Amino acid sequence: MRKWETDLAGCYRSIASICKRLGISPDEAAKLDSIAEKYPVCIPEYYLGVIDPGDPEDPIRKMAVPSAIEFSEGGAKDTSGEADNTVIPGMQHKYGNTVLILSTNQCAMYCRHCFRKRLVGLSSEEVAEELPLMAEYIGNHPEIDNALISGGDSFLNPTSVIRQYLGTFTAIDTIRFIRFGTRVPVTFPQRITEDDGELLDLLAEYRRYREIIVVTQFNHPKEITGESTAAINALREAGCIIRNQTVLLKGVNDDPETLSALMNGLVRIGVMPYYIFQCRPVEGVKNQFQIPIRKGAAIIDEAKRTMSGPAKSFRYAMSHHTGKIEIIGESEGRMLYKYHQAKYPEDNARIFSRPLSDECWFLNP
């Protein structure tokens, strides 16, 4: 057993153990127990150690430790239409040239802002069994030129399963590059650095055939540690391109100074900002982490004043059921939007506006 597997087995999965470690009172712990029954808890030793136990407003704590507000009413189960886009168990085809694989239902750390927190997906073995059908589907759709392997967390798959994905997709002529969606470099870098080089050797091996892009999610400068930087460096040395998708989260990174420090810090360690996403209004998340779109745009515009050019190369967007919609900003009393990626051809590159308001999301563009 690799050391990372031992570390994963030792993750904190009970409210009692987490509260004891962070000095949370027994009364508060009792309240959190009922939340954990509905929305499970899992925090690696490493990531728990990034939390300041003396700060109840610590941003890492907010992303990792349950809060009573998760039980407040409101929110939807599926704001991005994932169920409607499923073509094979475990595989979605929403955008013409991309397939999305929900490769596992496992994560090293259960983020409290996760937009799939109520969904129980297939195990890695169950999804991998569908690989022949996935390959056949892609072969019948030559417009598909890339595969995004996500989850859960794609790097929580056994390395042998990751090899199956790489072997299958690099054998398809029309596939030009492969992406892995993972928060492992941020929350559990030991998966990469304490694996005896097995995963890194695999990525380097298949990098000879296709570009491999690792899309991760740093949300706060505190997550840029020596350990996470070492994981990023190892992935880069294996030949991977590293991109980052941040989620704009109330109480975590919703101020210009924090966002600027995060984006500049990412560029410093060789991670290129890709998107800042509007937090999705799913059940158990909406009332805790969402901020108004208008406020988000103002925060980001202010933050860009102190970002380097590469640091502000991201787009502020919402992953809507009709596509990825870029949030451009205010103009003449309205908020401007543009489809960066559209599910329906008639929306391709369409620009539209909405009245200024305190809305955090909308159903019909």
C-alpha cells in the first residue's frame, strides 16, 4: 500500500474527531452531527492542518467543516443540467467537442461548496466498465476532440484505472488532449508526492501521445503551501499543463485583496488561472457561499487592478444549464453577459443583458 493510501484511510470522517482537533465546543459539535449524516465529512490530516483552530472565520475551515447553514432552505439539485446531458452512465456530452467523465464518486476532501454534494455517483470500477461504450460513442462523434475526466476527484481513482482512461482515449485519433479535474494538489498533495512516482510516471508516459491538462481548484492563498507547490512542480515536471478554476465564495475569497493574492500566487507557482466561477445555488450551498453577481463583478474588477497580466487571464463565468456564460460587467444600468460556450447553436457567442439586481443566479438568460 502506498503511503498516500494509508493517509487517505486516516482522513477525519467524524464530527467528534474534527471538533476535538479544532477545539470546537461539544454543543456545536452536536449540531454538526446531523448535518454530517446528510452531507458527509472527510478532511485529510494535511488539509485540516492548514486551518487556524483559533479562528472560527478561517476560510479553509469554511470550505472543509460543516456549518448549520447547510440545512437552510433553498437551492436546486442540478443547476447545470448534468442529468440531461448524460449519454452513457458516467459520461456527459453537453458541448460539441468535449465529453465529461464522472469517473468516481470519491474525493479526498468533501468541500462544503460542492455542487454535486447531494449526488451519489458510480464507483470508479463501475464507470471504467463503460469505457468500451464511451470509446464507441466518441468514435461515432468525430466532433469530439477532448475528454475531461472528473468525479468526484479523478486522481482518487486507482492509478490502474487512470491508465485505462489514458490508454483508451489516446488510442482514439480524434482526441487531441485529455483533462483531469482534481482538487488533490490542493487538499491532498500526498496523492502525488507520496506515490513512489507511479502516477507521475504514468502521466509522463502518456504525455508523449497527447497533451495532458490538470485542472485544479485553489480558492484561497492559504492553500498555496510548500506541499501543494511540490505537487504542482511534480506534475509540471511530468509534462502536464496546470490550469485553475476558482469558485467565488462568500467569506472565503470575496474581497479584492484575497483574489489578487490568490491569482498572482498561482502564476508564481506555474498554475495558470482559467475561470472564476459564480457559486452554483445547489441545496446545502446556496445560502452559505453565494454572493450577488453584481457584487462579484465589482470585486473581480477591483482585484484585477493589482494582478499581473497572466494572473488576470481568467474569465468570470457561471456554468449554466444552457452553457458557460461569461459575466462581463455593468453598462448603462444593466449587467452584460456573453456565451463563452453554448449548449445550443443559437446561443453561440450571444451577448445579452439583464437589469441590475441582487440576483445570484438566473434560470432563463
